Amino acid sequence: MSRSNKVQEIVLSEEHKTLRLVLFVLVLAVALTAFTYGIYHLVRKDSGWRTVTVKPAEVGGTCAHEFTFQYKLGSGGAAEYKQVQQVYSDACTYMYEVFSLEPSVLVQGNLYQVNATPGQDVQVDPFLYQTLQQVEKSGTRALYLAPVYEYYKSLFQCSDDASAQLVDPAFDADAAEDIRNLCAFINDPEAIRLEFPAENTVRLEVSDAYKAYAEESGVMAYVDLYWLQDAFELDYIAEQLVDNGMTTGYITSRSGLSISLGTVGETCSTQVYDRQPEGIYAACVIEYDAAVRIAAFHDYTTEQDLADRYYMYADGTARFPYIDPKDGACKASIHDLVLVSEQQSLAEMVLEAFPVLVGDTLDLAALNALPCDKVYCNDRTVYASPGLTLTKIFQNEEVTYQSVTLS
């Protein structure tokens, strides 16, 4: 079969040349307007406040499930969001790996490796090294509560009082005896301690007696920061974001910690609650517009997403993660306490507050001596450091709160 190679010549008419030019210009103008409008709204849609999530491929290998990250995007729109998301994802993944107690997380020098090799020098991640040193220098033995935390983690997962009482040392005699035995080791530096023989080197020393008891009792880890870990993670994540120029946002943890990365051009706020025998009240609101760190402690929960760190019995008795290393019991010297600082890190605030918060009775002198600003409630009164802005102080026909400035 042959094909024709003829080329047909088409001659364009010269008539209405001006009209065609006008129409072409109009069509081009409409197209450019539509394109500009589309680009504007694409960017516009992604500007303003956004909830930043970790990249989908990294979900499950990060600590991001503990946090909510709100960020105010500028004119960078979707591209800016991707940059913020990348830094946030990397930081959350790194924190997850460093503090993981899971043998499946194969990262050189993480917390699992420290636990798995007692008596051996371990080259640890520099951030973990600094963290463990900081906790040790604070004087608390909470770092060694890992096996006790396991009882409470199991309790917090319970769905009814009967099952909770089976692992609650306040009800179960076997659990109480095991925790007494564990606390005898935990509070003895000869039984367990961390040593730092060289830079970025950690050695977990565990006595033979404790090792034998741990093996018999099924102890899987000796060292765990548990709820204290959130403070160190948030400090690191915030530092990474700020170092990359990302300052118009704030991150909150499910445990009540939060960091404002910088001035966002508008007022931010934190709710202060007060637990009373007849209920929980939103006592007031703290307002701020600067880069601050906030640590809010409470010995109860009203939020379902905190169920894995709290348990409320039907009679209102609460169990919470503030465990006293001396006897392994849940203790909070005050129902609600909010600390605020522009200078201190969250880790510094939490470690300094630990001996004040975790105890049988509140030492007001020790509380007021903390170097950060503080807000707490007592007898329908909100006590606050000078300079803090309190609004929406709770009042209704039955309940009235008043505010008092601390001297």
C-alpha cells in the first residue's frame, strides 16, 4: 500500500485580521488572569494556621503521636509547609529512636542498648548522654522506676475497676510486694546507678542481686524516663524548628507540656483548671504573646486521649504517672499546677518541679521558690506570679473564683 506524500497548502484569509488579534489578546488576558487567580488561591489556601503532621511514610516510627503541632504559614504556602513538615518529621523520628526501649529499633547508642547491656560501656547518642546526665544531676531516682512504670502502664490500659485493681499496688497484695522489693533496689545506688566514664559513654551498673530479681520477675528495662521524656523531646523538636527559622507556631503534648516557638503576632492562651470535690472547673486562662514554655500538671483527666496515662475509678479515685521513687506510689501534692518560663527549658522546669509535685503534701515555700512563673488554685483562689496575664476568671451563680498575685 502506498501513501501520498502530498502537502496541501492552506492560505489564511487576511480579512478581519484586527478582530482576530483583539480576540487573541482577550483570550490570553483571561488565561493569565485565571492562572494568576489559581496560583493565588493555591498559596492562599495554605497560608495561615495549619496542623502539621509527620510525613506519612514515617508514621509509627516517631514520637509525634504525643504532640499536636500548630504552625502559622506565611506566603510560602504549600512549599513552606513541606519544609516545616520535614524538619518536624526528622526531629520526631530521631527522638523516637533515641528513647526507644524496643529491641526492634536498631539504633546505635539508644536507651534500649543501655538497658540491654548492664555493666558495659555504651557509646550513646550525644543527646541521650546529655539527657541522662541532666536527670542524674537533678537528684531524682525516677529514672530507675522503669519496672514500676510497667505496673501503671498496665493499669492505665484497663477498661474497668475490677481489672485495674488486679495490677494496682493499692489493691493487689502481690503487686504491692513486688513494688516494695523493686523500690528497695531503685533507691540503692549500690544496686543500680548510671556512670559516665567518658564523653558520650554510659555504663549502667546493676548489682547481681537486682539482676537475679529482675530475671525472676520478668523485668524488661531498668531505666525509663516515661512522662519526663516528653519535656526533653519537646525541647529538642522546638530547637530544631527555631534553628531552621520556623518560629510562628506552638507544640503541645498530651501530658500538658507546650512550647511557643516565637511571637506569632497574636495572643495565645492556656487554660488553667481546678479540681474540686464536686467537679473540675476551668478556673482561668493565661494569655501570652512571646516564646514561652509551659508545663501543666494535673492528677486527673477529662480527655479520652490521655487514657493511656491516667485511670479514674468509679468513685473518683485517680491513678496518674507521677510516681514517687521512694515507695512507687502515685502522688501529687496539688491537683493542678501550671509553670511558665521564657528562659528555662521544659526539662529544667519539670525536673525542678518534680520534688515539689510528687509528694504527699504541698510545700508552698518550695513551690514559690521555683525560678519560673507559676499558677495554682487553692480554696477557689487563683494564685499567679506577677506579670502573668490572667483572663476569664471563672464565675457563675454558684462558684466564684478570685485571683491573688504572688509576692
